[in-house]
Amino acid sequence: MRKTSIVMAALCLTACSSREARSVEYFEAHPDEAEAVIAACTDGSVTGTECANAALAVKLAEDRERFKRFRGK
């Protein structure tokens, strides 16, 4: 009984505390949230894949804008 309780508590804590990181595509569609996540990553309150995804989405948006200016559009 005790062993089962410990395992169930660990599973609940793991499932409740972990959230899947938002994708690059999500951050491309929500640039304001990407900027907010990058700021949170800089101050250390957010870490991991979400930081990388937000940074990549911002980089891709900047690259697209740079390419548009290069082509004169």
C-alpha cells in the first residue's frame, strides 16, 4: 500500500508539473508571447526547449523580414 502511494504521488507530481513546450510554429503565430518567453529565459524563470523554440521563431521572423528588404518588397 505504501509503495503504491509513493508511486502514485510521484506520477501525479510529474504529470502535473511538466507541460509540453510550445512549438516553433506556435511562437511564429504568437510573436508577442515568443518575446515574453525569451525575456523569461534571460532572467532564468523559464528554461529548456521552450526557450529554444521561442528564440528560433523570433530568428526566423527576423530572417524573413531581412529577406523581404533584400528583395525590395
